[in-house]
Amino acid sequence: MPKPARSGQRYLPGLDGLRALAVLAVIAYHEQLGWALGGLLGVGVFFTLSGYLITSLLLSQWSAGGRLQLKDFWLSRGRRLLPALFVMLAVVTAWVTLLDRARLAGLRTAVAGAVTYTSNWYLISSRQSYFARFAPPAPLDHLWSLAVEEQFYLIWPALLLLGLLCVRKRRPGAVTWLALPTLALAAASAVLMLRLYQPGLDPTRVYEGTDTRAFGLLVGAALAMACAGRAGRRLREQPRRLTRLLADGAGVAGLAVIGLMIWRVGQYSPFAYRGGMVALSAASAAVVAAAACPGSRVGLALGWAPLRWIGARSYGIYLWHYPIIVLTTPANTGEDLPRAAAQVAASVLLAALSWRFIEEPVRHGALGRLRTRVRPADWRLRPAEAGSTARRGRAAGPGGTVRLRSMAGLGRIAAVAGGAAVLVVAAAGLVSPGPAPGGNSPYLAAGSALPLTSKSVITNSAAGQSPRGQAAGRPGAARPGAARPAAKTGPQFAAVTPSASPGTPGGPPLRTSCRAVAHIGDSTSDGLVSAAYLPNPADRIPARYEDVGVQSVRTDIQGARSVVEVLPGEVNGYDAARALVREGFQGCWVIALGTDDTADVAAGSLVSLMTRIQRMMSAAHGEPVMWVNVKSLLVSGPYAESSMLRWNRALVQACARYPNMRIYDWASVVKARWFISDGIHYTSAGYAARAKMIADALARAFPQSGNSSGCVVG
């Protein structure tokens, strides 16, 4: 909380220190530092602090003049927040346009959400995950929290005014009682979070929703109301020693709770959504109350000059840190302290420049002074005057004189900030320039990975549906126990790759006995059927299946799909398979699921990996099934490679139980260069290879000859 721009407002340096701790926790979380598992909870501290400060400001207006100056309040919020935001958006847009064009398509809507302060609802409505995104991290995703605060700033003053009018004719301390209905609203918000939260499903909706996060702001507002009465005035003016001791005790306890939660409570922890964030808000309120108590040791400690300096610039640090981290971090890397230090230094430097040249001047009326001094006539210079005017550093006009160097100084702000960003990270060796315009990009020509909710349901029938095969010739039906490993040794990891086998040089082409194929996949299959990824239809997987003898191809592909869990309006893998059976599908199945299933289990789902595999196998009703196993380059989080390996092991265990099941070991053949920067999806070259290799694997798993060897096909 910077020092107030107007006289009569009290400055509490301890609150700046608390703000500094909150923003440092958020940065540690985004830098993937292991000790800050719950660093994202720093945003909750911001919410409670903002609710307290904004309500205190409004109540001081009411106390001074008996009314709320809403127009003045909203204009002051705009002056405080918008200029720095606009400069950051301009610099990030320029960066992406010049150095990382793969992000450009998604950036347009993100900028629109940022400018209108609707980023949180945009992310929620488009079903994008703040935590486990299957796309390169977006540099503006952190602006969801500013959207929540700005929506609160828009609605809360009107509600507060209504409450103040209701107690206007009562005794002066009646404002304090408004804390009760405010806490009731906070409780309603917390209950909504509890009801909407579902363990195992992505928590973005409850984490970013204004309705489900309002309790943090409302707890701070209730604290401001509790301090607004007569007792609150005595507390601020002449607190007794016992009062200071109690405040310090509560403040220390609150800091301990905040620190413990940042250390141990991660984004997927059910406790966070089942009361943990409410506890965080209460702890934050205790620290705020202690910091606001004159003479408290907590306030003195939090008012330490370095913390105060960071806290005053925390808004700029928050704005800049995430774009810098996203745009300068190599794909899929874990904790890297030297790189993190350079990124934090760049963030602080840009925030300091923003504070010095944008935020402070605008807060103290620079725009108003410039508007009154600059008139249209001042810009109408005669050509003969231009040279001498520039040399003198002023422009003459009938309305007076204006120093051009002042206007040039404001005009250089964006250039200074943008140049500093590029120079700082370039000096640190962090920038990896993207492809030049017109060059080959490792991403889509039109943008990054397809969205989580993209769906492709394509039917490609070259010769119609084939009837259910005869028992002797149907893949997987002949000799069900042949070439199966003994129970003690587990399934064999063998591929049919002799020197003269089908598909090898000099051998016959690969052909499968499957005449109809149903491919059920998640977002890792999106590019297999996408013209954006694979412009040539011959490279897409329906054509590749036809290349190995399949006559009818059905694809049902949906982002964020798992076997069990389901997003609103979507269909899980099990129900998708059952729907195809009800439509009369008979033939072979290719199941490219598991990536989201492993993440759901890691996030707390009670449905085991084996149960998920068994459900899909039951939907196939004994028909041949080939699973495509999974691979990730991530080193942490629910989508980490360690989770993928657990899924792959579960597939191998299940394969020993089902004679009609095969596994294509995609994880052993996929190349790191085929992945885009999210570590899960693939480039166009990767999807082209994936389409061909899956089709070839189907021919080896269920060959035309009817002979296959082992569970796992390489």
C-alpha cells in the first residue's frame, strides 16, 4: 500500500510489508520453488488486504462528508491500476508478436479480458485450467485476480452505500454492526466454493470465480467495519499495552498460519477448498489488524524498509513477474534458481520503472496537469518553427508554452519498460527468439495447441461398417491364450519387427485385420484430425488407418477427457464408447486416453487407474482393443512423467487379464523434439508421426495374418 496521494489518509507501513510477503509467495509458486507449494495462496492475502483498505477508504469518505464519492473512487482506482496495466499489455503484445508468434492468437482474447477485467470469467467459460493447462502457459493468466478485485470494486461500494443508508440515523458506532451482514455474505461465498468443489476435477472454476472468492475480500471489509466504530477509533489512537499484546499475538499466529499453508497446502489440496482459504482469510485479517494497531511489534517488523519498498511496488511486480516467467522459461523445466533469480530481478526492475515513471506520476495528477497544459493549438507548429522549437525544448502556441521534454518523458515510458525487459532477460541469456515471420514454427501456423475443450467427431467411411468378424479370424479371438506370458512373469514387451516382417524395407506392407476402427482420444489426439496441424488430409489418422486396410473410421476426440470424470456439457471416455456401441459400431478400438486420468488420480480422485482401464475394456465387449500409452516431459504436478509411468504400468498389468488387449508403446518411440512447450501435446511434425505410427501399430497388434506376439507393440 503506497503512501496515500491525498492528505488525511493514514499510512500503515506494516501493510506494505504484508503485501510484499504475499507477492513474493506468488512469485515463488510461479517459479516452481519446492518450498512454496501453496504460494498461490498469496493472492488470498491480497484479497483480504484489498477488502480492508478499500472499505476503510469508503468509510472514511462517509465519516467525513456523510456520503460516498463513488465517481471519485472509481476514477482513482482507474488512475492507480490502468496505466501500468496498459503499458505491460503493450510490451507483452509486442514481445509475442516479434519473438513468440505461436502465442499470438490466444493473446488477443487474453488482452481483451485484461482490459475489461473479465479475465477470470473468460478462463472459466473457455474451460481453460489455471493449474494444469494442455497448452503453453499464457503470459496473462495471472490477471484473473485483478479481474476479481475490480469486479468487487465495482459492486461493493453500491452494497456498502445501501448498508450505510440503513444505519444512517442510528448512533455513530452503528457502522460496526454492518460487519455482521458482511460476514454473512462471506459465509455464503465460502459455502458456494465448498459446494462447487469436486475432488479430482480441475479446481479452476472455484479458484477463480468472483462468487467463490468474494469471501476473502468480504472478510477484509468486515474487519474495516469493525474498526470503524468508537472502539476502533480508540484502538487506533491510544491502544493499551494489553491491546497491543493481543494484537501482536493474533498477528504472529496469523503469519504462522499463512506461512504453514504456503509451505504445505497446494492447489489440488481438498483442504484449500473445504475451509482452508477461509482460514487463510481469517489469518490475513489477524495480521492486518495487528499491522494497523499503532505501536504493535508485528506492524513494526512488517514495516521493515526493504519489505515496505517491495510492498509499495507489489502491483507492478505482480503485473510483470508472470509474463517474464512464461516468456523466458524453457519448456518443461523444473526449479532453476539462477534463472529464477534473473527473472525476479527483471520483474523488480520493470516494476521500479513502472512505479517511477507511470504509477507515481499518474497517482499524483500527472495526467490532469498534462491535460490542462496541452491544447490542440500547441501541436500546430509551423515548419519554420519546428527546428528551433525542438532545440529550445518547448512548443509555442496561443495557449501558452509546454515543455516538449515532459511530454517526451511520458512518451518514453513504454519504450523504457519494453527495452528494459528485453535487455535484462537477454543479458541473462533467457530469451529464445521465436521463428521469424514466414519461417517454420514448431507450433501451429495459427497459434498454439488446440484448446482444452476442442472436440472432433469425424466419421470417415470408405466402405461402410464391417460386420462382426468370425471367431476364427477376428483379431484377438483366435488362440486367446497364444503367446501370452505366464502370470508369474507378467506381459512380454515384444514387438513384431523381424527383418522381413510387414512394413520393413523389402517386406510386404503393413495390413490389419480390423475393417472398422473407433478411435477415442483426449486432447493428445486433437492434432491427429486437425487441418490446422495437418493440412494434408493424407497425413491425418483416418487416412493412415485406411493405409493399413481399415475401411471405416470413427473418431471421438475431446479435450480434457478422461475415462471417468467429465466437464459440464462434455462426455467422458466410457460414455463415448457406449454411445458408439449403441449406434451399432462393431470393430476394433483404439483408446488414446490416460493423460487426464493420471492427473485426476494425482489430484485426489478415488477411482483407481485399474478401474478406469477395466471400464473401457467392458465397453468394448470383447472386441480387439489397442491402448496408446502416454508420455510427458513435465517433471512436477499431476501431469508429471512419474504419473504417466504409473498409468503405463497399470496398462501392462491389465493386458495380462484381457486376451483382446494390446498396448502401443508410444512412450518408448516419441521424440522430445515432437513436443510443444507444454510437454504434453505435439508439433505438426509430431502429430504426423503419431498418426502414422499409431496406424502401423494397429496393423502389428492385430495383423491381417491374425498372428501377433506379446501385449506391447513397439
